[in-house]
Amino acid sequence: MNNFTGLFIAQDCSSEQQQYANDLSQRYCFDVLKNYPNQGLVLVCDANGLGLMNAGEKKQSPVKAEFTSPELHYRLQKSTAKSESIVKAIGNKGQPWTVLDATPGLGRDASVLAHFGCVVVMVERSPVVAALLEDGLIQLKSRQPELAEKMTLIHGNSVTTMLTWREQQGANQAPDAVYLDPMFPHRKKSALVKKEMQLFQQLLGHDEDADSLLMPALALAKKRVVVKRPNSAAVLNAHTPTMSVTMKKHRFDVYINHQTGEKND
């Protein structure tokens, strides 16, 4: 983990929150910091939950997995399954599909899919990001338990998880779809790179092994694989998709498993 210093427990934490933070540190092998660092990335646990911060910046808000943020809530209230491109790309129709999100980030796309009926399994290999997602799910469970029931988290390597899924879970339990959104290198001069993406790139670097995700995903998904890419990016692993759902700045490349009787939308 590039530039990560550890977990800092703020003074405004209750005894229960302090115990929760200590449990996190043990499960994810974080160093618990006695003092707030002068530089580097730090997870901060305070009365409002868990957040990732750059210790070298004075004025900032923590980056969190906020499944109940006002922005996401507004988006979900105003959108429909037809207006959400990711839902169109996933193609969930009729019975709720199980979607394996192999690159969940802060879980926004997973939230959208769950909101529109999918059962989503997020697989995250970074312990820092997994801890943020776990905290976000705890917050979601207390506010929207019906949505939280549709979302689960696995801390592990996505490629390994996909390769061993049928053996571990059973062949009949394979997900209907696999969703991939590998981190793409942004131009340094771009002012549009969000703060959270900047922190993620400092923490994780770029997805140099992104191409390795596609073939295990294609082998596992019963119905389709969906890959989110910037419009300027090449297709993943030089593999031509069945079709694409194109937006202004990005697209969803869709790989349909025709052996299961799936048809192009």
C-alpha cells in the first residue's frame, strides 16, 4: 500500500467506536497510530465513521464509502432503470441477478445496481478500501437495511475469487454478471480528477494487472461481463465486446455469454 501510514482513532470516538476501530486494525493488519501523522495517507476513525485522508493537507474532507450520501440518494431518486446506463449494460430483467463487482472502489456502482434489484457481491483486495466499504455497509444497514441486505463484501483478490468461485460456492451459484471498472490512468493536468481518485491513485497506483481480470470474469459469469472504460481507452485485454453502451465520457463494454441463451439488447 503506497504511502499508507495506518489507522488513527480520534478523541471524539465512543468506547464502542474505539473497540470497532481496534477490531478493524486487527482484521486488516493496520498499525494504530498514537499521533496523527504529518504526511502520508491515513485512515481516520471518528464519531462520523471511517474515512481516508491525506495527512499533509490541512483543509479536506475524508473520503468515505457513503452509500447513503445526499448526492447518491438524489441520483437514485431521480433515475430509472432505463436512464441508468450501468443498469442497461448489466441487463437485469425479470428475476434479480447476482452481480460480482470485482473492482468496487467506493461502492457507488454497486449501490446503483442494488437499488435497481441486483444482489451485489463486492470483492476488494485492498485492506484500506475494504475497510471503507465495510464501514459504509454498516452505516447503510442502520439507515436502509433492505438495501444493505442486497450487498455483501469479500476481502480478497478478485482474480483468485473468480477462479475458485465454482469450487468454493458451487457451479450453480456462479453470478449472473461480473462488473469490472479498473482504475484508468488520468492525465496529470486534468482538473476533473476527483480528490478521491487522487487518493486512490496514491494508495493503489494504477491497475497494471487490469487485463488479467477479463478472462476469469468471462469464464465465471453465467450471462454477461460488463467493463466500464473511458471513451479514450482501448478495450480490456484487446478483447472485442459484443456491444457497448456509450456515454459522454465513458462507455460500458458488454460481453455476452451466448451459450446461456443471452441475446443482445
